[in-house]
Amino acid sequence: MKLTRRSALKHAAAGAVAQAAALLGLPALAQSAPILRIGVAQPAVGQPPSVAGSSMAIAHAKGWIDEALQADGVKVEWLFFKGAGPAVNEALTTGQLDFAFQGDLPAIVAKSAGLKTQLIFATGVRSNIYIGVPPDSPLKTVADLRGKRVSLFRGTNMHLPALRLLEAHGLAEKDLKILNLDTAGYLAALSTKDIDAAIGAMDILRLRDKGQVRVLYASKGDSPVFTRQSHVLVTEAYAAAHPQRVQRLIDAAVRTARWASDEANREEVLRLWARAGTPYEHWKEDYAGEPLRVRLNPNFDPFLVARYKDAEAQAYRFKLTRKRFDVAQWIDTRWLDTALRQQGLQNYWPVYQADGKALGA
């Protein structure tokens, strides 16, 4: 490679510094390590910062992905977004992230708009949704929400299962007076009765325990098509440039999912998640009767693929996106398949059909 005069002088200066350090018995100046940036569609809570509800949250808490990438001299940087999936999309669009952990709808919106990403790992699937109302509310069923002031965090992976649920009860989004509120916003509005109902996550259980809310509906025990799905994605550019780093990350993610799926570790998993603010008792209630291997399954089985295909079609039907794309081509399992094979875990997690029933049931 031909050097310019400026670059030649720069190289010579660097060599002189290194030589001087060696003569003086000092360590050479460290080159800045490459950084791998992971965006998380959740705000972190506490010190050390904690998130919850997925195998990726466990990997972060344990530092297992950070350790795996150290083999390549790569530093992992975790970035947490209060604005959830839509905020992560903005960071991906401006090239500030290499990977993202987020829900289905935000990623679908970004992909439809032309953002070049690949889904590579499932995490935190079948997450439940809840509907809370004031304790003295006359509302009894989902159908009773017609014409009411209802909060819904639009653009997140809460959006589409909520619309599916409403549709199953004869309602459309336009039949409600929807307010777009984040978690803190809808909890505050619900506790002060400024809204008639909130469609949200198990944060609603906090207000229930204080006697400020009654749970009108929970997807737990209902069809899994009304649950929320999440994943890890990578930008196509990063995957093409650094396939070895992608493999190391997925190897660590699969090992984490295996550990977190072990019922012997249930107590520790739930208590690690509780560090992010949601009480341990609520995690225990939400996960009661559900095998960890189901909720923390990293595979894109027929059920999960069907959920993403349905979400892509539904997003277009509800005019949340303007362009269709092939979900099957979007999902790239080559790194996951390699990790499962090398770790002997091809048959560890159960496989579910598109309707949510176990294969062979």
C-alpha cells in the first residue's frame, strides 16, 4: 500500500513512541478496541443498569456476551431506549447501532421502509398483555371498551396483539379513543382515572396490588396469538463485514438461553429480572405454569414465523406500513443453526405449530 508523506510521518511517529516505550520497559499504547453496539428497546433501571423479560436480559446481567466478544478484542456497548422500538429504529437508521433487541412491529416498520436488517435470534417470546381499568369501572369485557379512552403504546410490539384482540371482540382501533402513552404515562393516567383503560404489560399488576386497578383481561391462558414477540436483529452491513463477531454473539446468546430455560435456574432468572423494577412476585405470577423452554425459546419455529408473517401482513392492512416484504427471507438462522449444532441443542426446545399448539399435539 502506498503511503502519503503525512501518513508515513504518522506511522513513523507511532513506531517511535512504541520503540521508546519498549526501551523504558513501559507497556505499548493500546489501540482503541472496536465497539459492537446493541440497542435495547427498554429503559434500564438501577445500578448496575438492568432490563428484564428475556434471555438477552440475562446475557446482559451476567456479562456473557461481553465476555464472548473479548476473544476478538471487541468491546460491547449496550444502549437502552426509553422510547422503545421506534427510538431503536431511529438509531439503526442513523448507523448508531449494529444489533437491536426489540419487538416485532417496530422492526417490521423499519424493514418495510427499507432498513436492511436480518432477524437472527428469538428472545422473550409469548409475552403477555394485560388490560387494566379503575377498580370501580363498570367495564367487564374487552367489547366494553368501545368508545372509551384507552391507552396503547403505538409502534411497539404491544400494538398488533392489541389490535388482534380488539378485532376478536368485534372492535377496530377507530372504535376506541386511543391515547399513545408509554408505560410511565399510562400507569399515571390509569391511577388518576384520566383514562378508562390501559392496554399494557404486567406493570399493570403494580397498580392492582395497590388497589388502584382491576385487571379486565390478561392474555395468559388465552390464545398465544394475543401475546408479544421479540427478537435480536443485525444490520446487513455489520453481518457482511463481521460474520465471526455475529457468530460469537449468537453462540453466547444460545448458551444463555439454554441456562435460562433450565427450570433449576427459574428462581435466579426471575430475581435477576426483578432488578429492573417489576417485583419478583409478578414475574412468578406471569410465568406460573409455563415452561421456561417455551418462553425463552431462541428458535424461529413455525409458530414464531407465523406470528411475524401475520404481523407483517397486519401492519400493512392497518396502514402502519406502506410496502410488503418476504418475512421468510428476512429471517436468517445460519448463525443460530451453527450454535445449536455445535452445542448439541438442536432438539432442546419444543417446536410449535402456527396455531401455537405443540408439534404432534
